[in-house]
Amino acid sequence: MSKTGKTLSLQFYQYLNNIIGSEEVVKTRRKIFYAIDSAERNSSHIMISSGSKAEGLNFIDSDYDQMYVCVAYRVYNSTNNVSTFSNKIPIIMDSSDTKPGFTKLRMYIMSHAKGNTFCEIAEGEAYFSSKRFRESESNKFVYKQYQTSFKYFEAGKHCDATSAWLLLASLFYKHKRFNECIDIINYTLSKCTPDKIVLWQGVTLMEQTFFQKIKNKAGFLSKCKHLIIELLRFRSPFYLLPVELTPLIETDRGDVLIPPVVYLNTLAFLCSHHLKDNRGKQVALQDLELTIRERYLIVPNKMMLEMAKQCLSIVESIM
């Protein structure tokens, strides 16, 4: 490739980065969707995110779709292939009177359609209705939950070093994915290094000077993402706040603000508690006590210190 061609290629690559995002940014977006899918998975269904948003492309007109694999059913392309030994409900693909690439899903045994709100009867046969599924309250509720969760992650992954990961860990905890939650906690703790600046109104002159020097060298947005840590904020209806921490909610205060490292150690303790890992509980408790004693990444005001002590009190009551 000529020097001119290489220069044009690099310019075009940079142009795409500015519009789409770098390779790392696109991968991070995909990982967030994968993590949400994993957290939503349970014994009855598997969720799969699709569309350009799930592929990491975050444009104004990017679309998002959700697919669900209902594990109670098994689809066959012919009645000749139906297994009599399977404990799953058989469904037959029926491509008659459909457009190319589409199929209808017909119940193999009519009695299975009784009480199934997603089925409709046509010409003596029971078929799954995509319209009924879309309009069902359960489908709307799941989609609303997703929208709430993803807005947290979408806002958080651009603003500072830890916010999105803290909320992602909370989502995994909510869905009882404790081992995965601990992995995210450990990764996020590795980001909480002493050089980080906790964002609040009372940032010291020394911290401001340090931030200004780094910003001049690396750029404002880069440093916001890699140098700043924000207090973790839970807003009503506190969808992602662990149930054990609901005593932290005060009606007159509104939002729940928790120092990030305090929350991570508290969440690590709760995960270990559910996993019956006594050693993990002890380590998390010691780390939490040390964090509070050293005031590590805790803003020096009475309210935040009191919040940290409340977290410790909850942990000690469970211990």
C-alpha cells in the first residue's frame, strides 16, 4: 500500500472511530448486552439481545430487539420428527400460506393450548400468536426492566471509571448470579486505585491541580473516564439496590448515595454470604472495616461516613 493510501486508510479509520466508537468501545457495549442477557437467564427462558444496539452500534436510529428461548418447548420441522421421549412440549413448523423465510408455530397436541394465553385457534388448530406475546403484560414488564437497567449502564460507561460496573454487579446480584457478581466486584476494585479522584463539591486544590495537569496531557473526556470515581447513586424505585441494604433508604433524603469501595466490599460480603463462603465473608468484612478506618475513597463529610458505617452495621448483623 502506498504512503498516501495508508494515510487515507488511517484517516478513514479515525473517522469511523469518531462516529461509531473505537473497537474497545464497541466491544464494551456488546459485553454489557451479553452481561444483561446472562443475568436475565433462568430455568424457564433464555434472553438474547439483538439489533444494532446489541451489536455495539449506538446511533440515534439504532434498533434493539429481544428474543426469548422458552425452554419448555421444542420445535420440530415435521410431525415425523417428534420425539415421544422428550419432556418438552412439541411445536410443529408450518410454512403453508407464509412468506419465504417465515413460519407459523402450531401446537402438536391441542390440549397443551388450553390456558395458554399466547395461542389462538384457527381452523381447528392452535398457533402461537406473536401479537399476543408482544401485548402481554409480562413482556411489557420485562422490556421496562431492561430499559431501566440499560439506561444506568449507558450513562455510566461514559462518565467515570466505575459507575457502570458497580450497577452491573448490582444487576447480577439481583438475579442471584453471585459468582459472576464477585468477578465484576474484583475487577472494579482493581480500578479503585489511590490516584483516583472522588467527584464531589469539596474536591481539594491538590486534586484539582493534579486533574488539570493530566487533562492537559491526555484530554478531558479520557480523564473523566479513567481518573474520576463518582459516588454510587440509587434512585427510586431502587430497582438495583440489594434488598439487604433497603434500611439505607430514607424517605426525606430521596436518593441513596454510597461510597464506591464501601459498596463493593459490602456487596462482596453479601455474595459470599449467599454462597455460604465463610472465608469470603471474613475477608470482605475486614476489607470493609479497613476501608472505613482509612477513609479510602470516602469523601470527607458526615453523611458519607455515616452511610459507610450503616453498611458496616448491616454486614455485622448478618455475620
